[in-house]
Amino acid sequence: MVTDISHDKTEVGNYFIANYPPFSVWSADHVGAVQEALSRPSTSVEPMGLYLHIPFCRKRCKFCYFRVYTDVQAKSIQDYVDTLAREVEILSQQPAVQGRDFRFVYFGGGTPSFLSERQLLGLVEKLRRNIHWDKADEVTFECEPGTLSQPKLEAIKEIGVTRLSLGVENFDDAILEENGRAHKSKEIFRAWEWIVATGFPQVNIDLIAGMIGEKWDNWRRCIQQTIDLAPDSVTIYQLELPFNTRYSKELNVLGQETVAPWSLKRDWLNFAYDEFLSHGYEVSSAYTLRKKSNPPTRFLYRDNLWHGSDLLCAGVASFGHLSGVHYQNIDGLEPYQSAVAEGRLPINRAYPVPNDERLIRELILQTKLGHWNANYFREKFGVDVFEHFRDATNDLVQRGLAQINTNEFQLTRDGLLRVDSLLPGFFKQEHRVDRYT
């Protein structure tokens, strides 16, 4: 179930909505559906992307619920890299993949920059025996400041990365340590000098509003320090306490009063909006602000996924979407590697998305952009979304969280600040009570 934030306390549960229907309804019973989709030549008009999961980190953040591994040996990392390349080789042989170019590529984690230059260049060399991303409009690579060096950044650029995303989260050493981050502030500034010198086309900085120990004075400094660095875009999340995180398991020890309430986190995000807007940025989504430029800074991975593109995934526990079927890989390292070693795609669960739920998925994800146009859904799905979702849209307008102007739906600032909590109003009734993960 998606967390209810109407009572303001940050309680255990998922707030951020990354997909639809909820992951908890995906099932091993439907794996055959994605295998069938892969086995036939694609007739999809949607663009296709590739997600590559690197699940290693120096430390596990106390708020992290992703599949990551720490304290691993170099051989284990190399074994994983080899397995990942082998999985991509198997994927490349599928009829649904052959003859299609990747529009976008995303190296995610975990921490992709955990890999050494040798491991990274070796991985890409193996991948290029079967695939390439020469025609991709965007290649994103996630980084943790303390894992970077000038040579590593040069290697990252060499493999074709066009968008670097730096996980700063906060600039205060005490807060970083309390929340389990591996890096310190000096590593942020040192890495930033190297990043600027390397000259990536686009650099994003991630922040989190409401980390444990956060106060107003610190948050103001974080925003000013980010503005001083002048990234092309900044993405700001609000701390949540998903199931299976260290903080969620220890909330009774941590104490509810130490976790910022949702209203305070919205105040911090609202302050950040105002500061960035006054320094030449504009809103790109409910979480992202970008420098005003012509042409504007884009985030093609996000925008393609939120408009229904296909996404091949590779790596342990990674998520994909092909020809209307959601799927996820095996979420344990050893069984994942065993499946690939046997020449099998390591798919663990799937969900064939009916057309009405594809509509809901695109509608809610585009709502996270802060706006959508009804003509898009009318042309793609043959549905008048204002009529179909009359109760949900009217409710948001009446609460002052959205505005409607002819065919254009737009969230107000207050709606943007709490967008994920609004999305279940568009869900099918049976999914409003499902656990999200």
C-alpha cells in the first residue's frame, strides 16, 4: 500500500511511485508472457532503451531498499561484470531486440562508478561485441563522489556517457555519516573539479530533503552550495522509509520525532524551488529543476519511460518493460548468475499490462512531470481522460492542487510538492490497497 501522508508523519511504507501496476502484483506465473514477447520480432513503434544494473556500493545507506552488495571482493565484481555481459549477449539474440537501436542507455545501481576503469572498459568492450549505443540520444551514468577519480571520469566519458548523475544528497558530513552515506563533503568538491575538467554534456546533482539530522540552516546551505556548483539539473527527493531499510526496521529506536514530517519536507522542497528559479532554473518535473537553455536540458530516460517506451534490463533484480509486459530479473546474486551461466534469461516475475492499465501508468507518470495534455491520451488510447478520470481530476482541482485549461492539466506548486501521494486516486480500485513493492 502506498503511504498515506495526510497525517503528516513519515511512517514506514513507500511514497515514491515508480511504475504501475504496483510491483507486488507482478508474478512468476506471467514470466511466459515476456518470454513470448522476446521470441517474436517487434512491431512496436515505441523507442527502446537499455538499463544496466551495477549492484555494488561502498556502504549501504540506512534509507536504501535497493538490491546492493557491499564488502565484495574484486573477483566477485569481475564475475558479475562477465555475467552481465553474457546476459546482454543472450538478450541481443532475441527476435524482439534484433534490428532495433537503443534510444537511451542508463547505468544504474547501486553505484556504477564503484567499478574500476579496467572493469568498466572491459564490460563495455564485451557489451559492444553484441550491442552498441552509437545512435543513442542519451547515456546516463550514476556516480558516488568518493568512487571517482580523474582517470575514471575520463573512462566514463570514453564509453559515450552524455549525462552524469552525481549522488550528493547532502553536503554536511555529520548528516552524511548518520544516514550511512559513504562519501564526505570534501570528496564532493574534489570530484566536481574533475567532472568540470572532463567536460560532460550534462551533469545532474541529486539531493534528499529530510535526511535524518536535517535542519533548516543546513538545508539552506545545501541549496546554496548546489547553486554555487551550477549543475545542469538538480533532482530533489523527499526522504521516505520504504519497507526493508535499516531506518524502517529501527524506527522504534530512532524515534519518530527524529524523522522530518511531510509538511516540513515540502517546505524544504518549496524553498529549493524558489531558490533555483531565482538563479536561472526552471521546473522539469516534480523533483527536477534544470537550467534554462535553448534547447532545454532533457532527461530522455525519464521522458521515454513515462511515455511508454520499451526498456530492456540487465543485471540482478533489474526492471524492464517490453511490448506491454513488465518484468523483473531474479533478485539474488547467485541464482541470477546461475541462470545466465545456463544460457537462460534470468527473469523472475512479470505482468502483462492491459490497455486500460497502460493508460493509467502513462497518466500517473506524466502527472509527475507536473502537466499533461489530454490530446496525447486521446490519440494514443482513444480515451477522453478528463471524462474517464473525472472524479480524480475534479478532486485535485477542488483541493487547489491542479488546474485544467482546455486540454491541458497542470499541477499547482502545492500539487507538485506532494505529487506521489496524489497518484493512487487514478489507480484501479483493487490496486489502491496493494502493497506497492
